[in-house]
Amino acid sequence: MGILIDAKVYDCRNHRRKNHRIPILNRVEIEIEKYKKKRQADEEDVSLWKSGDEKYKRKFSTRDTWQILREKHQKFDECKAIWFKNSTPKFSFLTWVAVNDRLSTGERMLSWNANVDASCIFCKTPVETVAHLFFECPFSQQIWRSLVK
């Protein structure tokens, strides 16, 4: 398009509109024209950064950028839920490993070695995952049903 990568709208004031073969470049040309018409001659052309509170600021903040980009999840304190006073250490440890997705399931062992049999030993499903092992496998479903009864 003949526009420098770090150019501002003001720098495009002498830019001549061209017709491009690529539709998105034509849309960029249209947007440049719109801003050239809107902008007043005495208005300063500045870069603005979006902050976490949906406002725009002149100063860049990595904190605000991180808050905008990150996925927000509800805080869950698994330590207190798993490691409580009267818990059985063996069961707590296994639950801790499962919650943190560190069980040696078929899926995980495949990432270590491609020649491993990753199928479920109970139902022969092709790839054993944590979700399959605890909830989807017919064998584990049968166990869960008997525990609930």
C-alpha cells in the first residue's frame, strides 16, 4: 500500500487512494479516507492503549494488557478441598495428581513414547484420558452407580 508500518493517520494525509486486487486492502483505503475526513487539522494524532476498564489511555500498561488477554476463572482452592484434616493421604494424593492432570493415562504416555498402548485397559477405548477413566468408561460408570446407591 506504500504506507510505513509505524505511520499514523496524519502521515497518510497525502496518501492517494488506490484500487487493490485484495478486498481487505480496499477496505483499509476506505477507513483511511473516513479518518482523513473526520480528523480536524489541529487535532493531535496519538496512539491510545485500551485499559482493563474499557477506557483508552496514552500510556501502555502490561498489567492492563494482561488483564484484557487472560482467561478469568473462578478461584478454587483445591488444597482445602483435597487435603483436609481427616482425609486419607493415599486418596488425597491420587485426587491431587488427577486434579492437576498428572496421572499416567494413555494420552499422557503417548506424549512420552509413541509406541505405548494408550487404550483403556477396562473397555479398550483407543485413547485413555482422565475424563474417560473417571467418568466416561462403562466400568467406572458402573462403580460410580454402585457407590451412589
